[in-house]
Amino acid sequence: MKVLRWGLIVVTILAGLTGTWRLAGPRPDVEVGAVKQLHFLRGAIEDGADRQAQGLFPEGYFFLNVLYGLTWVQVATARPEYEAEAVREARWSLDRLQSTDGTAPFTRQLDPPYGIFHAGWTNWLRGAIATLDSSAMNEFTQSSIEIAKAFDASASPFLMAYPGQAWPVDSTVAIASLALHDRITTPRFTQSRSRWLDLVRQRLDPGTGLMPHQAEPGPTGARATSQSIIQRFLPEIDREFARSQYQLFRDKFVVGSAPGVREFPKGLSGSGDVDSGPLVLGISLSATVVTAGAARIQGDPLEGALMRVGEVVGAPITGLTTKRYAFGLLPVGDAFLAWSATARSPGSSTADSPSVHHLTWWWRLPWLLLCWLPALLLALVILVRKRTRVHT
């Protein structure tokens, strides 16, 4: 009995110390950790994790592969010694996106082919590769021209991802890929991007001042699942508009005391769905992870807080060559975490911009209490049992 009791004492104290270190200690090297995650993800994808993710939500296969490739490029942008491996792995990812499995959920007859979700994310990956390997530039330019023509021919800034369905977030990614093109080579899409922004400003959600979650078949209010990705890509398109949109998003969706990100704006409630996943007290775990990347791009210290909470909640297991969260049970979640942790614009020498946001130290207190709660409860049980024995 004594051995069991001391075993529980040691385990709960170690859990408390580990949580405290992750919340308040120095942050580990982001890129080194991401490379270990990527090594885990490569094996998981080869074992069919992307096809399993497809069973969880309609773009599961696509997201796991595209984020794998994009994260490699982000790592290599910060750490050039990984450049050769990053180009190889990102091209492998691109090949999978263009395979039969990668295009299966989408409709080829849309403009651009397979819809703006597939076209936009795929083009962003092409552009990311082109920042490391100039031989990819011609393909990137040609696909960008195709996307720009589709936008120029549309009366709406929000193109279809599926027949009869359009989400503004998908068009935002696609327009960001055109902006990336104009940043790394001869500009040719300035007019297309300017027209898109003008049309977007005319179609903002009146309740929040942000882009709606869905545009077709009918507009819906803003939601964090899409807004977190929009805020990640808007700075590539127009930094001034992006900063004003990010401030609105932060004010209406971010719960600073947790910290976390609500799926619906403050004052509104709703249920989780295939887009958001399950909600915990209104908080979207997926949107919270992606918002960390958006905050990093904006230079917002919220990024550090969100990633530290992720290190506690996700309980990562780190080995010599791999790192996985939640025992590696949900690889697509690892992909989103790695993509957000290493967030930066492809080809950019800096990860963020100057911040106007501040975050106090006090958000850590409830999480520290949670980390030490098992040890405190165990101590209370031991104390009560000792007092009971004394009185008997």
C-alpha cells in the first residue's frame, strides 16, 4: 500500500512540475520540435492517417497533406539547413494533393477546376515551394493566372468550393497565393487583388464587421473556424485591412482569461458541427490552434499563451526523432499544431510584425491550479485518512 501511495505522490508531483514548466518555463526551439512532429507525421501518412482523416471531415485527407508540406517550408524558411529536405517533402505533399485521392471530394467542372478550396490551398503550397526552389515558379505562375481569371470573371469575391457552396475563407487563401506570387516575382495580379478587396468590403457580416462564415447558398454570421484561417492569410493580401480585421476578431472571439477562441461571437451560442468539431464551453479547439498561428503572424503575444496551453492539454510525447500530441491518436491535429507553431509568410525572414497587443501573466493561474489539482487532492485524501486513524 505504501508503494502505491508513494507512486501516486511521485506521479502527481511530476505532472504538476511538468505542467508548470510548460506554462512558465522557457519555450523550446519551435523548429526543432516541428521537425520531430513532421517525422512522426510522415510515418503516419504513409500508414494511411490521411485517409483516416478523410473519414472525420470532408477535407481531412487534403488538410493533413497540405499542412505537412507547408510546415516543412516554414521550417526551412527559418532554418535553411532543412531546405533540401523541405523541398523534397513539400513536393511529395503536392503530388498527393493532385492525386486521385487528393481531388476525389471535389468537382473538376468548377472554375477554377476542383473548386477554389482545392485550387487556393494547392497554389499556396506551390508558391511556398517556389520560395525555396525557383524551378517551381513557372507552374506557380500558370496556376495563379488560372485562379485570377476565375476571380476576374466572377461578380462575387467568394468562389465556389463545391457546387452551390462558397466559403469566404477559401477565396482568401487563393487571393493570398496571388499576393505571394506578386511578392516573390514580377507582379501581375495587383488589379485582381484590389477588386477582390473592394468586393469583400461590401459583403462583410453586419453583426461583426468580419467576413461571413459561408457565402453560398446564403450568407451566415462570422465563425471562428473560418475566421482563424482568414486572419492567418489576410496579412499577405493587405496588412492594414488585416490588422483592423484581426482586432475585430480578437475582440469578438478570443477569451483572454482561458485563453481560448469561441466558435461563435461573444453573446451568441451554437453547437459544434463538422467544421468546428466539438465545442468545450463554447470554445473551439481547432480554431484555438489555428488562431495561434494567426497571432504569431500578427506579432500578438496571445500566440505564446495558446501554444503553452496546447503543450499542457495536448500532453506531447517527445522522443529522439519524433514528437506527437495526444498519443498520436489524431495526426491531423498534430499537423495543425505544427503549422501554427512555425507560422510565417513563405520566404519571409521574420515570423511576425510589431504588436499592439498585450497579455498579462495571470492567465496562467487557472492552468497552474489544474496542473497541481491531482497532487492537492491526493494530499487532502492522505491528510483526511491520517486524521481518521488518529481519532480511531
